[in-house]
Amino acid sequence: MFDQLDPVILARAQFAFTVSFHFIFPAFSIGLASFLMVLEALWLSTNKSLYLDLFRYWIKIFAVTFGMGVVSGIVLSYQFGTNWSVFSTKAGPVIGPLMAYEVLTAFFLEAGFLGVMLFGMQKVGKGLHFFATCMVALGTLISAFWIVSANSWMQTPVGFVINAKGQFVPAGSWLPIIFNPSFPYRLVHTVIAAYLTTALVVGAVGAWHLLRDRAHPHARKMFSMAMWMLALVTPIQILAGDQHGLNTLEHQPAKVLAMEGDYDPSPDGAPLVLFGLPSNRDAVVRYKIEVPKIGSLILKHDPDAPLPGLTDFPRDKWPAVPIVFWSFRIMVGLGFAMLGLGIWSLVARFRKRLYDWPWLHRLAVVMGPAGFVAVIAGWVTTEAGRQPYTVYGQLLTSQSHSPLAAPAVATSLAAFAVVYFSVFGAGTFYLLRLMARRPEQDESEPPHVPQRAAGITPAPGIYEGPIVGGADL
Amino acid sequence: MTYTFDLTAVWALIIAFAVFAYIVMDGFDLGIGILFPTFRVGEERDHAMNSIAPVWDGNETWLVLGGGGLFAAFPLAYAIILTATYPLMIAMLLGLVFRGVAFEFRWRHARHRPLWDAAFTIGSLVAALAQGITLGAILQGIQVQNDAYAGGWLDWLSPFSMLTGVSLVIGYALLGASWLIWKTDGETQHRARRLAFVLGIGTLVAMAAVSAATPFLHYDYWRRWFAMPGVLVTAQVPLLVLISAVVFFWSLRRGAERLPFLLALALFLLGFIGLGISMYPFVVPRAVTIWDAAAPEQSQIFMLVGAAIIVPVILAYTGWAYWVFRGKVGAHGYH
């Protein structure tokens, strides 16, 4: 029954599914690791138990998220070989070392210190524990550095030559490969996105508990911290996104034209298409609502600047415009909604109503998952926009896949779908349960029943401070 | 001044080291997963789980280094092997998903715990079995044409690969049982000791069966192991296995706590050396050598600089993490 299906489409669907599912977790854990580092630093510097309570509350959520990120990430490191063997053979000499550096410099760092961060507070004392937290946070950022570098090289490949075997090999220095033209923009945009995603979740959890008890000190603190982050960082992200777009126009013009829905060239300045239904077949955007000249104003910072159209490019080199067009609008729309929430929180703070403005809190709850949606939409835009290539302009997707029959790929895709929805569905349920519970005074450490069942007492002197005496100790 | 220094062989050694580090470290924690149903619900299971909770993530990272390193240093081998063993790789990855999430999920909801304990066992079993079958599939040979896999998607399935699959499951279970002898006490330790005895016998039988079957797969293996004068070297491997086995059972009887684990590791190391004798310098036997599969020099040098600096640092802080959680998991508290 699967024989009519195209194995390339199936392999693409499988990669898109597994990578999208995976990225949900790091999008949250990159930001959460830094948030935990800040909380622990605040606890150590102020000695206020509130920060330790929040640290312990969020570290349980971090542990569940991180575990799901690890297992879904291992899948990806193998999927290049299983489903994209030709790509692996050809691009391996360039992409492989970047990913190997990610493993060496980031994954081991995170994994090595995670155990101490989760379970080691009483074993190593405060200072070393804080060090472990910092290493985990640093690991998440180093990981982002390498993987975004590898992805960016596929978008804007430079610094390579093609050898006799048809492989991409470094032409000389690795620096131009690592710091390829789109890398700095994509890295900044991705890391800020992770921070905003986390701020939205933390803000939503705080708001949820404020709606039940607006005097709750922990809920207030986390809501306030999240809203500062949102208010200050969303404008920076919009600016970073704009710069990233200009960079994409320079290196991957067809992608930007697909995002904008510009099939026809605009010699006197391109309009901004707000909405419409693009059709690749007829090369037209139907029912479109557009604002004249604004497209050029955004992309060229000049309303009259001419822009090409997709019809200037060979037809078989167009990405699937409807996907790119819509995913881009979802991302941008959510970005401005985040800006709105941030501005509202500033107004509320200025009027001293941050903690008792139920409609603000309701909006913050609704916006809780917005970061995840925006992040996935953004990646869909850039990855679908890279098509029909795996290595932009160099290697076609249709020439990158493994020699696998459709039934094998269809079966594995179905297995991934069933397992991911059930396992990560359960994980999401546990996360929501953890978030639905209010942080408490003397919040417990990550749950490891035997320790308490066995009646362990920590060695005296290792662990002191005003917080000792909690039920968990 | 130029050094004649075979970068590719160095990388083969590094990847072999990563794979062995993975087998050793994830071996014992997959083994605990496989043995999980033999432990009583409650404290015994919690102890077994908690003896690996702080380190499992690091252990599994060696698998990512093995895969990622192969991708980077030997892209052709990575592409051929992973495509040839496609269903096994997918099964292994899904198995690792189930067991990986079980570490956290089992604490999150008391009523769901039996479910995640089952996921932990089945996931560990499937992952171990898939790895063992993959080993057999590589040894028995992979059909390669024009630098690409040229077989079907079930070519890996054979009696020999099933034998290696079951063997690795038994071997991992032995590592898990002997790890628990080290890390637990009381009833859990007692049970682990009895399991280790049975599994020790099972592992030796499995090693003997795989060793006996391998030379019959292909004449090349026969020549490597039995031709003079090489046999004088290769014969040391079974001899050392025998010595390690004797010391292993003696240490079990004597009630030693660390020695059984270290000797189980020695058995694995000898098995791994045996594998090296059978395969070197091929990465896909009789089809692709490490030099055929190697990435260009610039890629290998770039990574070697990083590996030379970073791997020792990784070993240092991994060692530190193990040291922080040293001692018995039950009596002295772990978490």
C-alpha cells in the first residue's frame, strides 16, 4: 500500500516531524537553563529563600524537558545516515565535524554536570552546585552555536571545494565555514527565540497562579521576571529578525520572495502582502490584501527600491510558497502579539497593577505556548524556504536521500508518530501537572523517593543557610 | 619536517574508543533496564534506577559521539551502515526514547509507574538487541556497490545476527548485575550477585558461540585468527578471556564488591579486541576500509585538535560526576 508513495517525500516528512518535535524541548531548555542560573545566582547573592524555592520548582520541569530533549535529539544524530545517506557522504566532511564539536563541547558538558545540578546540592555544596548549573546553561548555548552553524552552512554554504568523489571539503580555513554569512543572524535570532519561549512559559505559569491568588509571592516574582524579559527582549528580537531577513534577501532571494508572496517582479517597489492564498501552479497570490511600497521599505529600507519576483528564477527552483508564506506570517504575527503583551505589562507595572489585572494574566496564560508555535513556524519558514536544496544552490534534496524503499520509510515514520505522540504527550501532561501545582515555601528537591524513604541526612556543614529545615532535608 | 602519521588510523582508534566507552557505560545501565523485572517493586527497583539516574545521560552521549564521530571522520561508513541496518537503527532509537524518559516519568505519577517501569525494560531490551544484531549484520557483511548500500532492508536478518543480538543482551545484563553488586547492599546486592553468576555463565557461552561462528562466516576471518604466525598473538585473546572468567567467578564467591564489575568490563574489552582483530582495517568488512571511508585530511585534523584537547577534559569531569555519586545508593543516600 506504500509503494505509490515517494520515498523522498516520506523521508522529508520523517525528518520534519522528528526535528520539529525535538526542537520544542531545546527551545525551552536553553532558556530555562539560563533562567535557573539566574535564580540560583540571585539566591546565592541575596540569600532569599524565595529564589531557591523557584529554582527547585523549575528544575523539576527542566529535568523532564531535558530528558525528552536528549532522547529526541539522539534520533536526529542518526537520521542523517539512516535517511540521508547521500547527503551524509557528500556533506559529511563539512557538516560532520561541526556536529562532532557540538557533541564534544556541549553534550558532554550538559550531561556531565546535569546529574550534579539535579541531585548533587547536598553532595557538593552551594558553590560547586552553582558551577554545575552554569556549565549546563553554557552547554545549551554552545550546543546552539554549533548546530545553528551547521544549519546555516546548509543555507549559505561557503569555504568549500568539491573533490573527485563529489564531496564538499573545506577549501582552507574552517573559520569561513563556521562563521558562514547567515550564521550570526540565525544564531542571535534562535537564542533570543529560546529566551522568549521560556519567558512566555514562565509568565503563563506565574499568571495562572496569580489568577488564583494574586498575593502569592512566588507567582508574583516569576510573573514579574518573565514580563521584564518579554518587554525588553521582544523589540530586540524584532530588530534581529529584520536583520536576518535582509541577510536572507542577499543570499537566498527566492526564499524571501516566497515569504513575501512576490511572484512577479516589482520594479517600482514591492508591496507588503498581509494575507492571501499563494498558488505555485498559477504563480499568483489570490485574494491578497496588500499595502503598497511597504515590502521594499522593510526589505530595502527604501519604498521605491525594486525587488525581483519568483518568476525571475527557474520554476523548479522555487520553494513551496504557500507553506513558507503562511509559516512566516504565523511567526511574525505571534512576534507582534508578544510585543503587545510586553508593552501591556510595562503599562501595568507603571500603573502598579502588574499583579492585579486579571485580563493581563489571562492573556499571558493564552500566550504561554506562543513561543513554541513561533519557533516551529520560523524553522518551517527557513527550512521549507531552502528547498529544493539540502545544501543551498549546490545539492538537491531529491539527490540527497538514502536508497531506501518507501515501505521501510513509511513504517518508521508511522512508528515515530505513534511513539512521539504517546511518549511526549505523556511528558507534556506531566509538565502541565508540575506547572499547575503552586511553588511553595521550602519547595522540595527533585523527587527521589528512596532518599527520603531511607531517611537520609546530609552531612552537616556542607549545606547551610537560612533554608535548611525543609521537609526534604 | 614532516611526520608520517596515519590520521585515519588515529580516528579509527578514537571512534573505537568512543564505541567502547559507550558499550561499557550504557552497557551497565541498559543491563539494569533488562534486569529490572527481576527486582521487587518498591525500594529495590528505586535503588537500581537511582544508581544510574545521575549518569545515564552522560553514558548515552558516547553513543552520539560514536555516531557523530563516524559521520564526521568516516562519512561513507556512516552512510552505508546506517542505511543497511535501517530498521535496527530505528528500533534502537525508539527503544532509547522509552527508556530515557522513564527515568523522570516514573516519579511523576504514582499510578503510571508500572507503565514506565515496563517502558524502561522493553526500551532497554530493544536497544540492546538492536545493537547486538547490528554488530552481527556488520560482521556478516554488507552489500556495497558504487560506494552505496545495495541490499534490501531486511538483509541484516540472519541466525548469526540473532546470535550476536541475544549475546549482547546477556552481556549487558551481566554488566548491569555486577554494577549493582558494587552500588547496592543488602537484599538487592544479594540478588544481583546470584544474577551475575548465571549471567556470567551465559556471557561466556555467548562469547564462545559467537567466536566459534565468526570464522565460518568468511574465510578471511578464519585466516586472520588461525594462520601462523598470527595465531600466536590471537590465541592470547581466548586465553585472557579464560583467566578473566576464572577470576570473575572466584571474586563472586569471595563476596568482592568491585572486582566482578571490573572483570565483566575486562571480558567486554577482550571481546572488543577480538572484534578489532576480525575487522581491521575494514569498517564494512571486505567492502570498505577505513581509508576508503575517511573524510579528507582537513576535516580529520580540525576535529583531532578538538578531540585531543576536549576528550581528556570530558573524561575528567565525567570522572568527577561519578565520584560525586560514589558509594552505595541505598545506605548512604545518593540523591
